[in-house]
Amino acid sequence: MKTTAYTTTGTKDTEVELPIIFSTPFRRELIHKAFTNLTSHKFQRQGRKPMAGMDVVADSNDPPTGQGVSRVARMQGGGGGRQGQGAEVASTRGGRQAHPPIVEKAIYKKLNKKENKLALCSAIAATASKNLVESRGHKIEGIESFPIIVSDDIESISKTSEIIKVMDSLKLSQDVKRLNSRKPRSGQSRLRGRTKKIGKSVLFVTGDSSNLSKATGSIPGVEVRNVKELSVLDLAPGSDPIRLTVYSKSAIEEIGKIKSTHLEVMVKTQ
């Protein structure tokens, strides 16, 4: 399968033969599972101090019944203050939690290597589908061929002004401007400083991302990834396939070197 590659000025360059990985069937459920499991690898264990809420002088009546009061443990001592107030138990002020989180909880979800590789290949192949990219909400009016492939000149760009011109010529700026319509958040998230969510826009996949990552650092929603660092987390944010992705020619060559069991089977059946 061949597709058109473009120059950084938006003109057609040459035709590029896509690797067999772009023929991988689309597996939505597998991409969702890979995203969920890989996201869990970033979680941090939570726990509570074992004696939290219990390090107070409180006791219930002895015997607990027949006193005309509840059996809840109460603060001891005299002189006012918290004397006689309920303490220690979960239903009281400053008491322990009923079922606090424990550090032993299994929050790291394992994922088979072959499943992860198949999910990644499926996500890469899905970037070649115009319908899937558009269904996620990306603005792609005027873009003719998918996946979008650009010459390796894009990898040498290190200035924001230059990459903006490139995005204008490739008709990608309309998708970046889409994020400007997001409304500010309200409620508790706003009080804690998380006023606005930054959405996801164009993803550049390159062979060398050192220069381009500097140029796109101040553009909201635009990210750059090296092929070796590419993950389902980048291609399907929120487990919702699939992201508007731009590949460099060298990135396509590197993607063609990815080895997977299902690719070997596909080659044999052809």
C-alpha cells in the first residue's frame, strides 16, 4: 500500500510504501485494555498511618451497657475541652477511617508483551483511517491522504515560528485552534488551580525528536515522540482511538522494523 509524502511547504513529494504494520486489523477493545493497564503503571501506592485517629485517650464504659448512653468510646479526663466527646471510631470527629486504603492493594495491572505489541500495531494502523481520526473530533478538512507523512526536513526544525508555518501548510493548524474553544472548568478543580484542561491535538512521530520537541513545547496539545518511545498512551489518549498523527519518512522506516508475531503470520498468509 502506497501513500503520498509531503514536503514541509505542503507540496507533494514522493510516494512512500507503507510497512505491513499498517494492515493490522483495528482492535478497539485491545487498545482500551492496553491503555488501562499501562496507565496503572504510573499510579503511586497509597496508605494510612496505622494509628491515625486512634492515638487518643478514649474508652467506652465498662460494662458498655446499662449506662443510658451509647457504647461509643469517649474522651477521658476533665477540665472541659473534648472531655466526653466520642473518639477513635469512624463515626466520630477526628476518628479513624472505616476502611482506609492499604499499600498492599494491587494497583499495577500486568499486560502480556504480545498483547501490548498488537495493541500498539493496531493503534499505528488506525492512524491511516480518516474516519477514525475524524470520529475522535479532530479537524481534518482539506487533508487528502492518511497517514500524514512528511519529509525528514521537519526533524531539523527547532523554532516555534517555523513549525507553525509547516502546520499551516499541512492544514494542521485548524485542529490546534479547536482547543481554544474549550471552556474553563468550575468548581473544586478551579479552586485548586486546575482551571483548564489542555486537550490533545497533533502528534509528531519522528526518528529524532530532539529538535522538534523544542519547537512544539509552547504549542498547546501538540506533542513529539520518537518511534522507540511510541506507546498506546500517545496514540489513543483516554483510550479513545485514534489521534491525528504525522510521521516523518525516517519514522516510517523505523516502524517497518517493528517485529511482532501477528506480523509474521500476516506475511506468511500473503
